[in-house]
Amino acid sequence: MDRIFDQIFGDGGSSYNLPTLQKPNIELRDTFDSLILRAEIPGVDNKDLEVEVA
């Protein structure tokens, strides 16, 4: 998971000139029947957030 956020938010060797973004604080838990992802993303409302898993 850290590798994915590194690629998106920095430290991934990207050549894009994007502003430096701070990595969100995340927690990923695996339960018996599901994965639970919790993230602190200041300034983003739940209704404006979409999560896709492939």
C-alpha cells in the first residue's frame, strides 16, 4: 500500500512536476469477510470520495 501512495504522492520516481502532496494517514484491516480501509483526508467530504479496487 505504501508503494502505491509513493507512486501517487511522491517518492515514486515520477517525472511529473506536481506540487508536493502529503500522504494521507491510512489504516487497512483484513477481517474475516472484508477489508476495511480508513483514511484521513483533510478537506475531502465522504460524498466526494470514490474508492475502486481492481
